[in-house]
Amino acid sequence: MKVEVDQDACVGSGQCLLTAPDVFDQRDEDAIVELLDAEPPAAQHQVVRHAATGCPAAAITVHEH
Amino acid sequence: MTLAAQRPQLPFTRPNLLELAPFYEVLRREAPIAPVTTPAGDPAWLATRYAEVRQLLGDKRFGRSHPEPEQAARISLAGIQDGPSGSYDSEAAEHARMRRLLTPAFSAKRMRALSGHVQELVDGYVDEMLAEHDAGGGQVDLHAHLAFPLPVAVICRLLGVPEADGEYFRSLSDRMATYSGQDAQDARIEFGRYMAGLAEAKRADPGEDVITDLVRAQAEEEDFGYEEMVRLCVGLLFAGHETTVNRIGLGTLFLMTRRDQWESLAADPDGRIDAVVEEMMRMGAPGDLGLLRYAHEDVEIGGATIERGDAVILSINAANRDDTVFSDAEDFDPDRTERGHVGFGHGPHFCIGASLARTELRAVFTTLARRIPQLRMAVEMDELDIRTDHITGGVRSLPVAW
Ligand code: HEM
Ligand code: SF4
């Protein structure tokens, strides 16, 4: 799995790091998403998918395989 | 007769605080974007289905301002969400500034750091509830002892507002959100004056708080107007307590009327709490209207043509109970697997205080479940003192016992 985030689209909701804290973080200065792990291990895949569908700005893209 | 010819008038009568008007079910199925009449008597569109509500919330062709504000449909006789707000030309820039200035202060990380303080506050309020229970007749008002003081104390601390002013700004908020016409407008103006006074006090004597930051930013940024700053501060203080006070009350009612859910929370507070809070966010449906937008362009959606300038009311309450998305949508079921409720909105206006609200709700319900597992309502649902003619509704008191 490959994960991408669009920092321009992100609205800083913090939803993703609540869902998958090992994969997403928020910058301190503006709360915009930061990707911690662009190729998360299999154990993370389900929560990453939830983070992507739950993102209110559709700023997270997941490429399976 | 078709729905279009009827233009049913909002609000639709609901059976009680926890259920929605059955008519929403009909609208979702037959007219997801329905022509309606606002409580103020003007035409508007009402969106009720999850797919359309979510799509509209993410659509940049809608805003809170109106190209010709004097022509805009009026929504209600309250002092907020009554009609368009902000200026059509500068809305996007002003909104971007608001997000930039406020989002970091309420980020998930900051709120996590605040959770110890929130927990201490909750423990203090629950101590008082227990003492009051032992001293008095065994009945305690959960609204007055916990649901109200907690969000007020937390938002006061973050914004740098004196907690002693709580009763005062609560009554202003209450009046501003009541469908009373002139009095609601007066309250909004008075709230603005109160905030301007507070802002000036911060300018003279800065603190480490959000209002001080906003005063500083306004002084530094040329196109950041004074009125806009005051409007922001009022909005924050209002949104920062009203919604959460309400949700603690509704959450309590959901759990007290579903004993099995309460008991499983009490059996495993830390394990159950996140799912319980999300279900409270999905099912909790304060108020009888919805989020408000005006079309900035003509838009085709759900079989309707929304014209530039039209008002659209987005019923997140109805969307969150769309049974094509949430199975057995009327059941309070924390174990459901579907996610993505729109209780905090969606898209560019997604609630800035979501992490704060979740932190407070988690602390409240884990603590009650742990310390007062025998908690129950002391009155029947239909005996509750409910705020009618009010944007978010909610109770004035919540008598409980154990
Ligand atoms: C359970 C409690 C809460 C609920 C249910 C709630 C709900 C919402 C919803 C639905 C929206 C979207 C409005 C729209 O799209 O028109 C929103 C926006 C907002 N909320 Fe909350 N909220 C809660 C708590 C808070 C708190 C504690 C704060 C304090 C910081 C807050 C501040 C805001 C602000 C500033 C916005 C406007 C964001 C924007 O327009 O970009 N909310 N809230
Ligand atoms: S959930 Fe989406 S909008 Fe929120 S912080 Fe993560 S990427 Fe940004």
C-alpha cells in the first residue's frame, strides 16, 4: 500500500491522526497533515483506509498493491 | 400534490429530543433536495440524504455569504444562522484566515495535551455531584453540575475569558439562538460589545490565549477588520460551549434510555468510549434545521436545479440517519462498522473544535461510567424542560439519581 496526502487540500481536522497515529501527524504550526509512513505495514492498512474515507477534505489517497 | 407544490414549512415536529420527525424519512426517499419554506417564511432547499449532504458540504460553489444579501432568503428569527453572513467578495479569504489562525490552537495534539486538565475538571464536578447527592434528596441536576460548567470552564481557559462571566455569556448565547426576532438581534449586538471589551482588556494586558492571539493578528494584518475579529471571537465562545453542553445532555439521555449500552460502557469504559462518543455524534440531533449555505452559482444536484443565490439547509441530522448508509440507522449502536457521520460537518468548514469536543465527551462519560455506574434518569423523557424555539434545542435541566 502507498499513501499520499495533499497538504493544500487538508483542512487540519486531525481526524487522520486520531484514526492512524502511526501513519499521520499534524504540523504544530498550522495543524496541516504530515505523512509519517508512506508505505505502512499490513497491520496498518485497515486504519489507513478508514482515515482516507474519514478525511473531511478528501486529502488522503490510498494506492492498494 | 407534489412536494414541490407543497413547500412544507420547517421545522417539522419531532416526537421527542432523541428522535427525528418521521417526515425526514419520506424526504430522504422521495425528495433528497426538497423545496421547503423556512421558519421565517422564505423559500429554501432542504437536503436530507447522506450522499447529497456530504457532497454539498464539500462543494466550493456554496458559501455562507450571498451575492445580494438584501435579496437573500431569511431562515429564522434567531440572531445567528438567520441569513447570510460575511461579504461575498471576501468570504474565501476571511475563511482561510480563520482556519489558519484557529486550527492550530485546537489541533488534535494540543487537545490531547489538554486532556489531563479536562479530566481533573470532570473529577471535580463529579465529586460535587456525589456530595450533593449525599447531602440532599438523592436527586442531582446533571446539566447544572456537569454538562454546563465543563465546556464553559474549558473554553474560558482556552480563550482567556473569565469563568465568572459564564452565566452572562450563556444567557446571551441562549437569547441569540432563540427565534425571537429583535431580542435575538439585541443579544448578538450585546455579545459583540462584551467581546470587544474583552479584546481591549487583552490588548492592554496580553495573556496566553486565543483571544490575545486574535487581537494581535488583527493589529498586524491590514485586511483583518476589527468587526471580523469580534465576530470570530463571539462565534468561538458560542460554538465552543453551546454545542458541547448540548451533546453531553443528549449523550446522557441516549445512554440512560438504553440500559444495555450504559452497562457495557460501565463494564469497560476505556475500551468502549471512542465508539460510544462517535455514536453520540452520529445520533445526537440538536435543533430542527441544519447547516446553512447559499449557492454562489447554479448547481444541478439530486434532480433539482439550485439557482445562484438560493438558500440550502443541509440536514446533517437526517443525513446521519440515512439507512442506505448506516444500517438500522435509528438504533444507537456503538458497534456498527459504518463510519463517516457528518455530526461535525464535512469539507472546508469541518468543525475546528472536534478534537476538543471529543476530549470532553470522553472524559465525561468514562468518568460517569466508572464512578456512578448506577446512574439513571430521575424524570421521564416527556417531563424534561426543553428549550423550544431555539436553534439547538436541548434541555434546561437534567435530573438524575442513583
Ligand atoms: C459536540 C460539540 C460540537 C459539535 C456537534 C459541533 C458541530 C459543528 C459543525 C456541524 C460544524 C460545521 C458548520 C458548517 O459547516 O456550517 C462546526 C463548525 C465549527 N465549530 Fe464546532 N461543534 C462542536 C464543538 C465545537 C467546539 C468545542 C468548538 C470550539 C473551538 C467549535 C468551533 C467550531 C468552529 C469555529 C466552526 C466553524 C468552522 C468553519 O466554518 O470553518 N465547535 N461545528
Ligand atoms: S483528516 Fe484530512 S483534513 Fe484532517 S488533518 Fe488529516 S488530511 Fe488533513
